[in-house]
Amino acid sequence: MTTINEQSQTWQGESGPAEWTRAWDRTRELIGTRADCFSERDSDGSQEDGISALAIALYITAKEQHVEPAAVRRQAVDSLVDRRPGETDLDVVQRWEAHLENLGHDVDDKSDPVSARWHRLRYEHDPNGRNWDDSLARHGYGLTAIHYVLGDHVGLAF
């Protein structure tokens, strides 16, 4: 039996910039306060994607604002996550990708733990909507799972 914190160690990957490690540490701190909201079973990967997206959001924001991830406020993460007028989910994905590239990441380099994690989040699940009648089927970009982690039912406070 593994805990969500133990699972997140795997999702973080090996090595990477110090800021990446600190972003994951902050993510574990935040989700640890609400560990009861996360199950040990993540059959569709949305929990993994949502928590990973939070770590990347903290990483991007902290690096761009030149602050520690613990200093990143919820409003800054929401600003990164929320669609802007006229944006689609794909636009949000491309915006995040541009942030990562501006921070020096080659988003196709799977040896970079930040890019490897990003690669999973930019994947579009069931883009043709074949399984929309199945409420358990994933659809949309992995990145959109962050809405689960940031939702009122989890209630992360930062």
C-alpha cells in the first residue's frame, strides 16, 4: 500500500532543477493536508495528472516570479490554469508549453523530468469523444485534471 506522497515521488522523476524538487515538496505539503481526498487507486490517471499539473504550475510560477514555491499564491496558479476569453483547452496547453520553453525546457526531451511530466499532461485523452457516455472514461488534456485538485471538494488552501 503506497500513499499519495509516495506515489508523487515517482511522478516527480529523478533529478531535475532544484526548483522542481521544491515545487514537488510544496505540492506534497499541500495535498498532504487533504490526503483523505485522494484514493490509493487512480484507475484513469486523473489524480496523478492533477497533482502533477499542480507541481508544474507551482514550478512555473515560482521560477517566473523568482520566489519559493511556498510563496506562490492560489490566485497565481488560477491565473495560469484558467482559460482567458476566447481560449480553448488547447490554447491553455500551448500557453503552459510556452512558459516551460521560456524557462529553458525542451518539451520533447523525455530525459528532463519537467518535460517528461509535461509530456503526460499535454496528452489529449479520447479526442474524438468515443467514450463520452461512459462517466469513467477520460477525455480532454491531462492538464485539465488540475481542476479536480483545485476543486472545492479538495479545498487546498494556499
